[in-house]
Amino acid sequence: MVRLFYAGWLFHLKNLSNSLFFVLISVLQPVIFASIAFFMYRSGQRPGTLLYVALGAGLMGIWSSTLFGSGGAIQWQRWQGTLEIVVAAPAPFLLVLVPLTLATSTIGLYSIVGTLFWGRLFFGVPLDFVHPFQLAVALPATVISLGLMGLLLASTFVLYRQASAFSNLLEYPVWLVTGLLVPLSLLPGWVTWISWALAPSWGIKAIRAAALGGGGAWSAIGMCALLGAVYLALGAVFMKNFERLARQRATLSLT
Amino acid sequence: MTAAVRVFFVGGLISYRALFNWLRPGMYVTTMLGSPLFQILFFTYLGRFTRNENDAFFIVGNAVQVAAMSSIYGMVMGIANERQFGTLSPLLATPANRLALFLGRALPYIANGLVVSAFGFAVSWALLGFSLDAGDVPALALIVLVTTVACTALGMLIGSIGLRARDVFFAANLVYFLMLLFCGVNVSLDDLPGWMAAIGRGLPLTHGIQAARRVAAGASLGDVGGLVVTEALIGLAYAVAGYALFRLFEGEGRRRASLETF
């Protein structure tokens, strides 16, 4: 099981890293959005917030790569003609899919590295992390929780023929309601309730608390773990249902 | 002449229905309306936090910019998808007037861009309290039209490159995102480094957004006439370059028998 998991994750990581589209959304797009935000913060003369922006823009990239990668994961397997093979294999389908969704969030790490590097090089962003150890834990915790959220997306979007429509729709709203660049205090109160159910909200809290100080990193990491477990449980149920229905109706390869 | 007109209008409409990937209602609503709506909300709220400009700056900038979604992505699909779908060779084997063939397919995307932009302004009015004098609407509509045409010309240029390049949608995505940065959509050109502002002034959208902001602030069409003419001329330059590349790659494709090879 460990070998299957590791081999799947590594394979998809390499595969996605070779895709120009994923290079665009996990490296170039976050750097462009980080630049826009840097200029906006600069001209608004808000002091001491450039590292805040770089981290937020980096997490935007993790969300984008998870959303587009995981949201379309099953559809792509269909188009490539590999879906029947992986479903028919003796290994549980869930164990094949989780490494893929985790790989989509893992390549999002390029965006964190990219925005920090870009910010340091061109905007003089100080890379002084207050709690490096907490950051070293918060980053993988965030990536894993987003990867498991990706599993939930994959298992939900599969019900719809045009999964990419949802991917196109959900990019900005989640950037907005999880407080990646805009504090939730500026948004209507009900948005906070939505943000609690979304892993990027807790991920950015953990990463910012670790990098900028202020406390609360461990509790946010705990929430990432909890949400990740919930996403996994829901994703497993939905995936089982999808597999059962697809077998019954013989619709596995139909797009 | 009649055949060219038919190719322009009927051919343009058929190509739109056949090649525009986002035409299905589910896809259209989420991608062409939902995404721009949240883009406007995202940048307006970000602007409220950074306090570098007022709401109208972001609303007008993004509501004009979202027209580029149809203009660039759509136009790229309208040209490059002929190659992707394997219909390029039969199309170019016809004696159809090339200029009519090329320009006719732009028309639906221009109309589409106007719809998306109008939707952007409407939701900004409904959700963000954006207001506009009724008398300013015709001038603003004309500016958005000129800007959308100019952006479509850029889309034609990228689409024409798609007759040769392997992955033109990467270029379309990259250009679309870079326009958010370079064209003064969310950051005033004065706040950008000189070289970025200079590139921005050479792109469609920049002058159109400046004109739209001034009209939204109460200026007349005459006051922004120079900006509108500049935007139109920039669009014309990109359209000429796009058509030249289209003909060049058609000729090259015939000579090398590589029209549909990747």
C-alpha cells in the first residue's frame, strides 16, 4: 500500500510538473497575482505586509493547482482511457486517486517558493520567519488537507460532465472567502462560517502564524488535520458510490 | 462580394458555434459570467483593504477587462481550434475570401465580450453600490466596444500563432493574466515601474480602461477621444499583425504540408 501510494504520488507529481498548464497555474499565475498585490499594497502604503501577501499569493497557487488538477482528475483519466484500468485493478480506487489529488496540491508548493523568491528578489520581501519549525509543519499539513479537499472535489465533480466549469467558477470565490489576501473582517459576517469549512482558511492561518508570529499556528494545523480527515471520509463515501453506480450502469468510460 | 459577406456573417456564426468551447449554458454561466463576477468582487475587496484606490477604480477596470475573456480565449479558440479539431485543411482548401473568413469569426466574440462586460457593470451596481449616470452609459458602451474589438485583435494574433505553435492556450492564459498586471486594471500605470507601464501602453485594454474610468467619473466622450482613438489604433495594429501571421502560417503550412501537424 505504501509503495502504491508513493509511486502514484511521485508519478503524478512528475507528470503534472511537465504540464505547461500546471506550470502556469502553480508558478506563473501566483507570481503575477503576487506582483499585482505587491503593487497595490505598496501604493496603498500599508506597512509590513509584503510577506503576508507573498504567503497568501502562494496559497492561491496551491488552491488553483488542487482545484484544476483534482477537479478534473477523473475526467482526465476518462479521456486518456485509463479510468477502466485503474478501477478494475485489485487496489482500491481510493488508494489510486488520493496520491493524484495530493500530487496536485503538492505542486502548489512551487507557488509558495515562487512567490517568496519573486517577492524577495523584486520587492525586497523580508524572509524572516518567526517560527521556522511551525512553518515546516504547517506547510505539509496545509498541502495534505488541500489534497484531501481535492479528493472531495474529484468525487463530487465526477457527477457532472463539465467539471472544468466548476473549476473555472470556484477559483476566485475560494481565494476571497478564505482570507488569502483579503481579511475576512472586510467581508460579510456569514462568509466566516463558510471559511471554517475550507482547508485553505486554516492553512493560511497556520502558515501566517508560523511565519509572522502571533500564535495560533498549532490550533490551525489541528483544524487542517481535522478537516482533512472529514474530506477523506466524505470523499471515500462519494467515490464508493460513484464506482458502484458506474459499474451498475456501465458508464465508466462515458464522458 | 456576396460570398465574402456570407462567409463573414454566416461563417463567423457557424465557427462560433462549432469552436467556442464554453458555449454550453452550464459552461457559459460559470466561466463567462461567474468567474468575472468573482474577479470583480475579489479585486474590489482587495482594493478596500489596500486602500490604494476607490471602489470605482477596480470595478471599472475589471468590468472592462473581463470582456477580454471572450476576446482572447474565444478568439484563440475560434482560430486555433480549427487545427485542434482537424478542420483546418478542409477550411483552407476552400476558395473563401481569407479576410472575410478571418474577421467574420471575430464578430460573435466581440458581442460576447460586450455582454460579459455589461454583466460585470450590472452586478457591480447590484452588489457593490457602483453607480453611473444614465447619460454616461452610451459613451461607456462605445469605449467598451472599442476596447473589446482591440482585445479581439490581440486574440486574433495569438490565435494565428496557434496555427503553428503546439500549445497556444498556454500563451492565451499567460497573456490574459499579464494584462491584469500590465494594463492598469488594478494598479495605476503611475504605480508600475516605467518599463511595465510602457509595455502596458502598447497593449489593448490600457487606454480603454483609462477612458472608461474618466467617463465613469463624469468626463464626456470628447474629453477621452484621444484615448479611444489610441485604443482603436492599437487594435488595428494587432489585427493587421494577426492577419499577416494567419496568411504567413497558411502559406508555410501549405508549403511544408504541416497544417495539422503538431
